[in-house]
Amino acid sequence: MPIINIETWPIDKEKKPVLIKKITDVFVDMKIPKEAVTVLIHETELDNWGSGGEQHSVKFKDLKRD
């Protein structure tokens, strides 16, 4: 059944269960059993992520992260 891969910057540990639940609920709304839904969170440090030729640690240095 569905395997959802989320590529993201590091997120707070407390937010991960909420994210997993909300993603799972999307599939449950489509009548897919929650037990069949797998969510994988892959976190990449901003130094290891870039776009437009620039590291995100530089590009988004002023971004406030909660």
C-alpha cells in the first residue's frame, strides 16, 4: 500500500507525530486502512541542501524556524 517519503529540513521531534497522523488521515479519507500507510521522514541539514547554486543554510539564513 502507500509509502509516503517526505524530504525536509530538520523538524522538531514533537511535530513529527502530527505530520505522520495528518498524512495518514489523507489516505484514510480515501478509504485506505491506516495500518496500510507508511510515512518516512528524511531530514537533510540545510548545509547539505541547495537550490539555485546556493546552500539553503545561506539562502535561508534569516528564516525563523519554530
